[in-house]
Amino acid sequence: MNLLLAEDDAILADALTAQLRQAGFEVEHAPNGAVAEYLLLKQPHDVAVLDLGLPLVDGLTVLKRVRAARPALPVLVLTALDSLDDRVAGLNAGADDYLTKPFDFPELEARLRALLRRTRPIGTSAELGHLSFDRDTRRATVRGEPLELSPREWMLLDLLLAQRDKVVTKEQIQQAWALDRSEGAAAGANNSIEVYIHRLRRKLEQSGLAIRTVRGLGYLLEVEAGEGG
Ligand code: CA
């Protein structure tokens, strides 16, 4: 398990690095947000532990940028204060879990193990219900029939698959689209997200998959009952 630890407190970072290594993780340490962002975008880590209060680039900004490029990366954020605003902002920016400082190492380890069990990153291809999806060839089929997707529909399906069993927020969709120049326009408004969700739902009708709307939060990809996968 490759873990990136972004923490600017050198004493805490050293202690955590030693404990994480003892617990079997390969640890790479970033002492500031700029290095954290660079490493996370460059290397395929299995999980990241990200302090929100980082110099150069703050943790929340790092998280937003990395989340857009790596939607499936499990991220646990560390917050200095038990501030509800920080936790909400972290979860909105795509954190999978958070821990308030100070914490005991066994709690961090338990949270990381739970996080890694929960997020099962898909590789370059996925088979779910009657859908088969291949990132490398950018090809998807439903019951063997090619699925014609626009670039934005493709990104949407990719996000939903990468975070299956977990809500994809409208903010995450907008961030993913903001990086996309293929269809001209800037990041879509919320109502255009709904339009794309509607189209994708229609295209997935025979797939055994359903996109559920979680009111006020976002969307969730589910395998319909009896379809397995
Ligand atoms: Ca800090």
C-alpha cells in the first residue's frame, strides 16, 4: 500500500511515518501543499492522508485539484481544530473521511483500513451489471452493444464508476468538467448536470445499473436488484 502523507509539522510527520511503515505502508512524505499536489498527480498512491493546514498550497485546494484528476483516490483529511466548517469543507471537496488532531495512531490506522476496504478502486476496466467499461480504449458496451457517449457523459460515468457505492456530488462533476475543454463551454451549471444525468440514465437503461439522485447531495450508481455484479 503506497500512502502519501502531507503534513507540515515535522515532529508529527516523522512519528506518523515511522508508525505507518511499521503498520506495513510504503510512506511518501510531503512537507507542504505544493509538494503534496505534485506527488499525488504524478504517482499512483493507494491512499492519502492530508493535513488541511499546509503551507504554500492549503490542503483543501490540494484536495480539490487532486480529486478532479484522481476521483478514486481514498483521502483522509486531518483537521487541526474540531471545526465543523473544516470538516464540511473537506467532505465537500471530496475527502472520504477525516480525523481531528490530536488523535492516537491506532485510530488513524483503523480509519485507513476501513477506508481502503470501503473504496475498491477499479482498474482501467470494469464489469458491472451488464456494463463493460474500458478506460484505456475509451470503450463501453451494454450487453455487448457499444455505448455511444459524449465526452461529458463519459466523464460522468467514469466518476460514478470510480466512486460506486458513494455519492458523487455536483461539485465533483463540475470540477471534472472544468478540466474538460472538449465540449467548449465552461463548467456546466447544476441544471445542465441534470440534463446529462438524464441522458446517461436513458443510455444505461439495459445495463442493470441505476443512477440514484440523493437529494441535496448528488448521485449514486447502483446495481439494480437481481443483476449481480
Ligand atoms: Ca498543519
